[in-house]
Amino acid sequence: MQFKITPMSQDVYNIKIEDFDYPLPEERIASHPLQQRDSCKLLVRHRDGTLEDTFFGKLPQILPQNTMLVCNNTRVINARLRFRKDGENGATIEIFCLEPDFPADYAQNFATTGSCRWTCFVGNSKRWKQGALSMQLYTAGISTTLMAQRVARHGNASVVQFEWDNNSITFSQIIEAVGEIPIPPYLNRATESADSTDYQTVYSRIEGSVAAPTAGLHFTPQLFDNIAKAGITCRELTLHVGAGTFQPVKTDLIGEHPMHSEFISVSRELIKELASTNRTIIAVGTTSVRTLESLYHAGCLIATGQWKGEVPQWYPYSAGHPSLSTTDSLNALLSYMSTTGITTFVASTRIIIAPGYKFHIVSGMVTNFHQPQSTLLLLVSAFIGKKDDWKTMYGHALENGYRFLSYGDAQLLL
């Protein structure tokens, strides 16, 4: 679906990614998390632009009393599989599972027995020209042979057919037994056993991501108890984070950068609450931000008869956007759900949030410090609203010993 960009929004399209660069010394990239998750530093940006240095464990005292925290409950899967071509002495072929191809539904795919297909990145692809790869594995005390066959190519991705010879074993059990947690490449180290828990939020439940919603890594059960005692409500939604979160912007202009599609799932109860609440909606992580804002635009597409199952990348900036109120948009979405008889809204989103974007649902966010020249940094800048204010924040963090990226420290933007 193509949308014509408005003249005002053409400025968004023409944003230069080089304007969102900053020097990040390698020693400031946190390669491992702190032992106590909520002991990390927290940089608070208040609404008047002032900055406050504190610690994440003090979040219940800092959040507005009428806050609704919205968290992404996705769970990172063991998406990285390593096969040996032609036996133990052959080349290593790495298959990185990105998203299910058949069955296309995540839950159904994980529950399959015998075979399934995934869209994957293939490492050392030149050494795998034809034929099937195989490995022997053991799960639940049962020996199983796993086969992988490349059946199609789409750009730099491949569709891989997985088959195994024991129909009592699910694909979820397969990857749990032999897969690795795909930690970000910028950590510059191999996956360690501790990453299987460190790189999951304490509230992760729904399998499907190949990267963690890292702002949530700072929360602990005790911190959630303290948040509840402060009268703050917590809600959950799902966005399965794709490998695109690792991909740097390689184009000069943002308008030339294609956003990857991401799966979102939100309950009718939460959408109904969002449509009527007077609480301050604070998203935990950029994934929750993108999901919440995508709900608004999905409602607008539904209201205008244009809904095709996905929020397109440039729709928020398009000339034909109806600019409904948040309540009207979410009510259109709720009406659609009632008409179609669904209790959970499942869709895809390619939304890009960059300076010039108008926020409709999110009033604050918890997030980490992001890579230079990334779409996540664009999102932070868009929320702050003032040109180059992100540089003040990041400069302050660099000068005051903050740790950066996935296992690093956090920000609270109010």
C-alpha cells in the first residue's frame, strides 16, 4: 500500500542519518548486565527538559501516580542454529531463524511436530549450495535427527524447511535443545549460558523474538511489587522483535530506509482501557512505543476502509491520514474487533517514528541508550521534540559514566 507524503512530512523523509551520529567508545558498551538488574543508573528527563541522575530502583517514586506502565511480554527464542556440513569436520553453517513462514502463526509454528518452515539468515551461505544439513540432538531423553533444507531465497534471507524424525517433539523443544540465544552482535562476544536468563525480561511469556525488549531487562519482581504499592498499574502487550533491530541504517536519508515488519498482539481489554483511561501511558521500551502508536494508526486505517493487516511505514505522515482523536481511532478498532469476533488484535507494523512524528497514545517511555545512526535514536529524538536535545542527554550520559546499549543503563523520558 502506497501513501503520498504530505509536503510538511517531506522534511521527515529527508532527515539525514548522519545527524544522529555520536562517538561511542567501545568500553562504554555494556557487554554483560549488572548482577542486580534494578541497580543500574537511570537518567530522567523531566518535561521541562531538566536531567536527573538516579537509579532504576527508585522508579516507583519518580513515576507520576496516575501512570499506566505498558510492557512487552515477548520472549527471546533460541533462534541461532549451528549445523556442520558433511560431518564434524565440515564447514559451520549458521541458520538464524527470523520469523515463521509455515505455519505463519508463531504459536502454531512452535507447536508443530515433524516439520515447519522459517525465514532465516544463513551464515557462511556460500558453503551451503545444495542438499540438506543435519544434526543429531537429544531432548526429553529422546534422540532425534534434525534436517534443514533451503527451499527459497528472498534477497539476503532464505526460507528453510526443518524436518525431524520424531513426531512427539515440537519445534519449540527442538530450538530449546540445540539453539542459542542470539545476543546482539555489538556485544562482540559469544553467547554465554547466563544469557539464557540475563537476556530475558522477568515477565517474558510469549515466544517469538530474536532480540530482547531491553528496557524491560531492568525490572525485578520486587520492583514490580513496589510499583504496585505506589498505585501504578502495569499492562502487557506483545511485539516480536525482529533481526532488523540489529541492522544499522545504511542509507543517507531516512526516507530511503525500509523498516522491517514486526508482529504485534494486543488484547481487547487493553485497547478498551486505552480508549477511556485518563492515566499517563508510559511505555517500557521502544517496542511498546511502536505497538501502542501502531494501534492508533490501525484504527485510522480501519475507520477509512483501508485496513490490510499492516501499518505501513509512512502512513503516519501521509496526505490521506484522517488524524482522528485517539478515542475515535481506538473505538473504530474496538468496533472492528466486535464485528469480526476477535478478542485479540493481531497485526503487523512497519511504522517509523522520527522527528516530526505526533504521538497519540504514549506520554512517556523507559528506554536504554541506543546505537548511533539507528531508528531507535530517531524515535527518542521524536519524543523529546526539540532538535538536538538528544545530544545533550547522550553527552551527559557519556560524561557521567553511563553504560550503553542492550545490557547498559536506562533513561526515563517524561
